[in-house]
Amino acid sequence: MMKKIILSASIFATAFSFAQKTIEKPKFNEKLATELGADKYGMKPYVIVMLTTGTTKIEDKTKMAELMKEHLANIGKLAKEGKVVVAGPFTSGNKQNFEGMFIFNTKFKEEAESWVKTDPAVKAGVFGYEILPWYGSAALPLYLKHHEEIAKENP
């Protein structure tokens, strides 16, 4: 029994030691922090736009599919321009009638609103929106760079 306890303690100590060695804090990258507009906490302001159910209902499935294709193309354009860093739909209903969201790479609500108004589905009234200031990691835009590497298809 004593050998089992000693062996277990030894395995735990080895695993703990290994875990401590592999979890090292990365060095501060001042150049990257500056490029991303990070404050001293590695954070920065953004604007979240919550897309809501709009007042217009389009029953024609072909017309709605075309509108959603244009909606997605506009998101791609805004992402390539560095304006939107996160976009996506909600996958189930919710009390607020949120359909999807954008996180825009700006701290100005007016600028984010001008960008969301370029969305064909917003213009058509299929989506409404709410605008909220948000504070998050300045590294958030970097995920888009890797998204294309992991997506087999684009909608």
C-alpha cells in the first residue's frame, strides 16, 4: 500500500512539474500591441451590433436566399476591410429576438452604424439592430486570419 501511495505521489509530482514547465507566460510583444491598438491590459474598445428580427418578412424563399447571399458577401467585404472582426448568427431563438451579431473594429457607435447600414438585409428591413460599446482583447482581429485556414467551405 505504501508503494502505491509513493508511486502515485511521484506520478502526480512529475505531471505537476511538467504542467508548470509548459505553462509559461509569453513575452510582451510591444510592436504587436501597438499595431493592434492595445492598452496596457491588452484590451481596446469595440462596438457590438446585435442584429434583431426586423419588421419585414420575405416569404419568397428564392428572394430570401439571394438577400442572405448578399448579406454574407457584405460581411466578407467588411471583414477584408478590417471593419468587422466577428460576425455570426445565433443558432437558437432567444427572448430578445437576436438573430446575429457583429463586433466592429471601432470605438465609435456612429461609425459602426454606418457600416451595419451597408448590410442588404438591414436595408431591406429583415434585420434591425442594437448598438453596444464593448471592451475586449485587442488580439480579437487575429482570429480571422486563421479562420480561412480551418474552413473547408464558405457559406
